[in-house]
Amino acid sequence: MGFEYAEIRRAVYEPAPDSDPGGVGYETLPFPEQFASGILDLLNRDREGKENLRTAPTHQLNGLVQALASEVSVMRRGRAAEDYRGHNWLYHPRGTLNPLPEPVLHRLLDYWTSGLGAGEGYARAARRLGEQLREDPPQWAPVDVPLLRTWVGDGGTAAPNSLQYTLIPDHYARRIQRLEPFRHKSRTLKFRAIARGPRQQGAELMSQPLDHVDEDGRVWWFSVLITVTLHTVPFDPRPKIHLHAGLRRWATHPDPEKGMLRLGYGHGTSVYLRPTSPWLPGAPVSERFGVARLGWDRGIGRHSWKRGGPAELLSRLAGCRPFPEVDALLREPDSWLHGGGGLEALVVHANTMGGHGVGAGLMSHQRSEILEWAEKALQPDLVRVPDLVRSQVPSDAPVNVRRAVSKERRPAAEKEAAHRLRSLLGVLCAHRSASGEAVFEARLLWQSHGVRNAAITALTEVLGLSGDGGAEKVDDLAHESSVPGGPVVLAWDTPEVVVRLSCLRLGSGLGGTLGVDPKSRTRRADRANAIDLRRQELAKFLAADGASVAQPGLALVEIPRRRSFDHRGNDPKFPMRLGCADAGVVTQFIVDRGAHRAHRARAAWLDGLRQLGVSTVPMPDLPAGVPAGTQFLAIWLASTQRDSPAGPRHKLPVAVLVRPSAVTGERVLGWDPEALAGVGAWTSYPRLLTRLPALARVEPEELDEDPGERWVPWSVHHRDLEQQKAVVEGFIQKVLWSREATDHPIVVLVHAQNARQHWTWIQDGVVRRDLVRTGLAPIRGVDPDLRLVRVRTGEQRETGAWWAIGHPDGINGISAGLWTAGKHAPDDLRIFYSTTAKASSAGGAAVSADKLAPRPLRTGERKGELTIDTEVPGWNPALVELAVLGCHRDQGDHPEVVAMALHQLRQAPDHLNALRLPLPLHLARHAQEYVLPVLVPDEERDEDFGQVQEEVEVVQAEVVED
């Protein structure tokens, strides 16, 4: 048995008890509001029939300023001048040279305004405004900013202002840059800053490109990242500064067939730009990268610089200097890698480009070395928070946890698991059947013989069925001739359940491309019509075979691989899911992966059965501290609208109730808000999934494969958000008042990043201990049987990088468990942290892996030999924060035990690896697949790879089609 760590350490820091909360000196420049108002008036003249802009758009200008002046911190302007809330536009540390002298600033403003409007009239008026600005320019002025002194809210939580969220990370990022370079064996890393995006918080530093030569002699490039971000923790009056480390990989190998980087239709990536010589007289050489986007331009039918980024202004500033044309950059990306011609241009590796010779992410030990080096720059102002220790709750696993078994015991364990699954399936089928018969009927909609045969075999293995169900007696002609109402039926009779599998050939007309021409002017309408038609056809196909909305069914559906379509908009997967749902059938998709067919088919059946509600619910093993019979209610907000930079996504609230102690009936329920004539009622989980498309009412334009950016008027944005808040809070209130939620003790789970914009009560700066607010009801104490827990994961780097400490060899590793503050805990500790072990697929990722230089192997037959891990993907399970916001300590509740229950709910017996979220939230999150497919970003995620890899594993485990 391996070493068990007793403590974990986080790269999280807070003001030192004896630190001076006094101000840090800056020079600050206000935005030229009178000048901007004149520009705004000019822009609004041409907006007939549209709502006027409330402020001149400055995103492009801000990006340019950051790219050219590395010492400047730029504050985003609000939707109107009055939104500044007391801060100015630009800040740079006092005592440094003015990075934007008056002539340079005026040149930048001229370039900015000239690109906002068109026409000679606009140009003349803009020049006049510029001349007026030169007569009375804004002036830099000294100011002291108290970086570490923050306001504290009513709930006892630190509440930094928007200026601190910008200046604190920038301040400490500059101090990290001033450290002696990070040295690791033969590597020396020098870090530069990266410009902040329009919706990005924190500061990011990036090393110079580093090379790696693979076994074939090909050279690959990557950089090390360090990020500094500011956060808060509920009920803690001290702000927290987080450090993270990761990798960013660069694309330098064009596709051999195309002769350029393969981005694919409709896809894009980011390009990091840094002038290596002054581009304006009087301006210093910048030590900061600007970030531009390459995106698909439908108008010209190729990739171009995305409008609104700094690339357009930088290209105009370049003048006679070389500036990369998009096609040239995609053909020869390596020629711009090292700043030849006065500009560095680094293209980020995107998933559509294929493989990369550098594995994503850093492992725990090397990450800890990099962050401990960066930590020196935070001293003495900041100190690291105390290390966390293991929870004292006796058991950290549910009663029915999936235990590791020896190779010899594996066949017996798989037989036991199959028997357990059959028993659960039989009980559910009998409960849902009007006749009380335990009969399970599933469908296999196949397109290739290989997948059909693999799926049949996989079903027998998953359920432990004897024989082939009669498959040997059926020839290929019978399978090819199968039609709705006349399928090939295979059957197995077991003591627990009768299994019937209807095999139906799915012709290309139903399972193939949507057939939309991406170059057509009517492609949006064509795709909406194709989606609607395919949806209707699938619903009719299944109805003709006996499917009924009254009895949820399961279909395993084969579709072509995504890459087989000429463009992603012709992928039929989502309309097929909608059509099956309309017929009352939940779906799991599978593609023909050749040698991986058997594994994919097995995983597909298991995921499909989970959607059908056939899940073994973890049975928490807890002492006193949580009432017996406690249920777990998860709230998730599914998006019914594509993301828009100018407006919030519309949300559909989803509620899932998990009842571990239920003796009969459904252990997993979903809330249907339109049941009982709009009163709402609980229904089975698969019934909820099939109802979601109707409940969501997604607009046809949201199903477009590339909806682009929509401008949303401010009034519409504000109105929609307020309406959505009211809908979500009213939904939560109605669910909490339902009989199933009030008859038993209940723990309500919400995900911080998913729900806080719409249920504002759970925000750090709003929530108060043991109180709650929903709907129009006033703030009140939590109801007697109610407990409220907020789950926060690593998105936006909110939970901190971590590693386990205390190994005799000094190796900082990974350890699973629930972690608490131990002796450093306050009297009423409410914040706990959950970690999991490495996933089974990450066996090749050693915790001591080194991406930068060779290392000696520590164990095995080759112990002592040198190896390098640059090609091996890293794995770092995310740190999950469990905040017990409301409970009843006076009635015997113990917050640590409540948190342990949720930690145990991450260990679902039917899953090979621990879940990223507790099971109720995991199931509620699945609703998104039936509401609107949210596309995976083209560009690889750059934050701590543990988060990325966990999400990849979730996708691989649950969406096995591609």
C-alpha cells in the first residue's frame, strides 16, 4: 500500500497579521470622458432604430494599451461613466517612468477612434475632438491605494472592490517578475505578463517558449504559466490571493495536407502578440503580451483577426514593420515564435489541430516547486494559509463504495456488480410498469455491423446475461431488413429482470449528415429546418416501434464520427437526441472507434442505464451529525441560450432529488415545473430528461453551429437578468416547499459558479450564516429540516492549487480525502475541501513527473535511469470547496459531517473513478445535454490541468460518441 499523506498544502495566501494595511503609491489617469462623450454622440448618429450605446466601446483600446505598456493596469469602463465607482482608468506604480507620455497617449486615442466609425464626416468630427483633447488633456495624478484593506460584508466575508480585484494581482505579478529567474537544472525561465481579457480577472505570467524534441526529432514548443488571482471565502474577513501554475502549448506544425495549421471550419484560437521594439516614438519596449483571436469569418470564407481585439490596431501601428497576415501565420507559425522582425506571435495549440508532442499540465511536485519559487515575491505582506489536515470523521467512504480488487478477484467482483445492476433494474422496471412486471426493453439503433455486434456483447457483459439472446439464429439479412414495428428482438430471462433488446437499422437518412450547405446564404434557416425535420423523423421512427412518453425507454444510437462531416453544423447528434426525447426515450450515442468498440459500447450502456435512473446511490457512512433519512436536493441552471459577451445566458433551473435511504420506488427524482397544470411535481429522472426539450423551448437560432456574437442592448440585458433571477428564485422556493422536500431532512446543493449570478443569496458577499432567501420571501432562518451547502470547483481558479505534503522522500503528491483547518479552525468552521485520487486512466502520470528536464526513475526495474515526462499529460484532481452555509448546530448538526456526506457522494459505486461533483449535482448537470449542446472550447484550457483533465474524463466517461 502506498504512502498516505496526512496534510495538503494550498498556494493560497492572505494578509500577514502584522502587515501594513497602508496604501501603495500609484500614478493614475482618468478616462477623457468629455472626449469619449463626443465620440459616443458620433457613433449614435448612425444607430437609427437601435438603442443608443451608453458608452464608447473601449475593449480594443484597453487591449492595445496593455500590449504596449506593461507597467499599466487598465480598469474596465462600466456601461456608463457613472459606473466607475470612484476609480480611474489607468494606473501605474509610482516611481516608474510614465509608460504613456502625452504624445503617445494621443496617438493611441487617434488610432482607436479612427477605427470605431466610418465615413469622411465621422473622421473630420473625430479629428476635431482629438484637437480639443490636446488643448485640455487628462493629467496623471498620485494616489495611494490600500491594496490589502477590504470592506467586510454583513456575513463576515471580505468584499474587495473592483479596483482591488485588478491592482492586487497586477502588483504581486510584477513582484514575481522581479525575482531572480526560475532555474531548474538546465532550464532558466523568465516570465512576462499577459494582457487581461475583457471578462478576465487576475494577472497571468508566461515564460519564454521552451522546446521539446520528441523521439522522431520533431521540435515542439510550450511555455510555463503562473496566474495570480484574488478571491474570497464565505465568513472569512481576509481576502485570499491564489497562485496557479500550468502549461500553454504552441502550434508550430502545419497540417501536411493543407500546408497550414488545421483550425477547421468555424473554429478559432488565440495568438499572443508582443512588439520587441518600440512601435511609437517615446514608448518603451513592452514586457507584456497582447492577446488577439483568430476566428472564422463567414463573409470572406476564411480565418481572420477577430474584430474588437488588439490585432487590428497593432497592425495599423506596425506601419512598415512586418505584421503577420493570418494565412502567413497559419502557414509558418514557427517563423514568428522568437520575435523576428520586431514582433513575437505565438499561436495557441487548439484541439482541432490534432496531437501535440507536449502533454498538457504539470504534476503536483513540479507545480509545487514553481509556486514555492513565486511565493517569495508575496512576502512579507502575505502569508500562506495553514495546511489542511484530514477530517476526523471516522469513515471517508460510503458503505457501498467501489473497492479496488485484485486481478484474481476481478471476475467475481464484476459478476457481483452485474447482479446488483440487474436487481436494481428489475425493481425499477416493476415499479414503473402498470402490470408490475420486471421487463427491461431497450433499443439499439445501429449503422455498422461492428458496432451492432459490440453493443450486443457489451450489454450481456454489463448485466451479466447468459448467452447471446438468440443473436446466432439471426442472419445479417434479417438485421438489414429491420424496420420500426419489425425489429430484431434479442431476449434474456433472468430471475431479477427480463431483458429485451430491439435492434433497428438506422439508415443514413436518420443517422447521417443534416445536409446543410455552409456556404449558402440561407444556411441558418436551412439548419433550423433540418434540425426540426430530423427531430420529427426520429420521434415518428421510435413511435412506430412502440416507444411511449408514458414509459421512459433507452436507446443506444450509433452516429458517424464528428470529423466525417464537412462542417460541424451538419452533426445530427443533438436533433437526434431531441427526437428521441420527444418519443420518451433517453439516448446514449456511440461511434465506431475500431479497436475501442468494446470499451466504448460497455461505457455507453452504463451511461445509458444511469440516465434511465439505474444508479447505485452511495450510502453515506456517517456518525451523528446528520439526521437519519436525509435526502439530497441539487439545483442546476442549464443554459438555453448560447453565451454572449454582451448578455447573460438564459437559464432553465433543474432540480434533482437523491434519496439514499428510500426502500421502494425511485431513488432519483426530477422536478417537472409544468406538471399538475403548472403546480409542479416530482417525476422519475428519465422522465425529467425527456421533458427537458419541451421545458427549455430553445429558440431555433440558438441551435446554429456558429451563432457568433450578438449585441444585446443594456436595457434588455438588465431586464432579462432581473427576470431570470426572479424565475430561478421562485423555482427554488417552489421546490423547497414541495411535499417530498419537506417530509424528510434535506441537504440542498448548489454549484457556486453555475448558480450565483441568478441566486444571488449564495454569493460570498451576500450570504449570512444559517439564513436563506428565496423568491419574494424575506431573509429568514433555514427551515428545521433544511441544510444548505454550496459546492465550488476550480473554474476561474477559485479553489486554489494544492498538493499533499509529508512524504519521507520529500515528494509532494496527491491524496484523496476530506480536509479541514484542524487546530487552526474557527469555533464554527463551515468551509471544507474534498479531493480524489488519480483517475484510472492517469496511471502514467507520476507525481514526481518533470516536464522541464530528465529525472531519475524512483521505482521499478529501471530505477535510477533517466526519463523525461514532457510528452505525458499531467493529472491533478481539482480541489472542491464544500461550504455549509446553513444548518442547525443547536439541533445536533455537525457541519463537518454534512461535508463528509457530500464527499462520500462523489464516490458513486457504478463509476470507475470519483465524480467531479457529488452525485445529485452530477445528475442535475447532465440536464444540459437535453437542453442545448454547449460546445467545448476550441482552445485548450490553460489553468491547472487537473481541472481540465477531470472534465475530459467526465466527457470520456459520459459522452462516449467522440
